[in-house]
Amino acid sequence: MKLAIASLVLGSAAAFSPSAFSGTALSAASNGATMDMRYKVAVIGGGPSGACAAEIFAQEKGIDTVLIERKMDNAKPCGGAIPLCMIGEFDIPESTVDRKVRKMKLISPTNVEVDIGDTLQPNEYIGMCRREILDKYLRDRAISYGAEAIQGLVTKIDVPEDHKET
């Protein structure tokens, strides 16, 4: 499914003020009244960065989150390396780690070699993840917080001519 997003308007700059992310209502400047603001956010790309962004937005009261990914079962050909500290930082279960690597050598197209793992402690490793498993886990977690996942390819975003940035 190809998508053209029309009028992707997130609202004024107040939508991204600290109060919007803390779940508190934004106050109206003109009359001092409290308004419950609702925003819709589209996150385009469901890899680790997009899935984590969708998870953060989906947890916020007042933000409807849509996560758009072109291929939900994509098996990317990258190595999928993730440092041990990031597994804890992003609360990723160790079951997503396919292999635990302690040493590896990277060779660039110009034959520059880099040894990785020399500074690891005996109990440390670099986790190698299959991206289709890691990405799905992160997307599913965003969905569990309320993000709506759509499989589609965004080809164009139309911004209204009268849209003003503040």
C-alpha cells in the first residue's frame, strides 16, 4: 500500500513543550483556561529508531501515534550488532540476541581493518540480533502502548499552503 499523507499537521510549537510530554494539560494563553489538547503523530519507519519513537509518543496522554513501516517482516542484511549496555538501556530481553560475539574484525572496502572486542571484559559481549526479530519486538512494544501500526510506503507528504510554522 502506498500512502500519501495529506495535511500532516502536529499543531503549534506548544505540542512539543515539556508539558506535552509529561501528560499534563496545556494551558490556553488567552484566557487562562486549561485545554485538553490532542495531537496525531506519524512515525515513518518501523526500525529500532522509529519503533522507539512510536513507543515514547504512544505512552503520552493526548498523542495518537501511527507507525508506518513499508515491510513489517523485513530481514535487513545488516549485522544487527547491539552493545550489551543498550540491551539494558532499552529493556530488550536477552531472547532477542541471536549470538553473543566477543571478537570480530571489520574490513572496509578500502581494506582498512578494525578489531572489535579487545576492550570487552570476560562477562561482556556484543549482541548480534536478527533485525526482523528485534524490530518486531520493538514495534510490538509500541503497539502495546497504543501505537497503530500500518504497513505501507510513504511516497509523499502534502503540507497545506497555508501551514505556518511557529
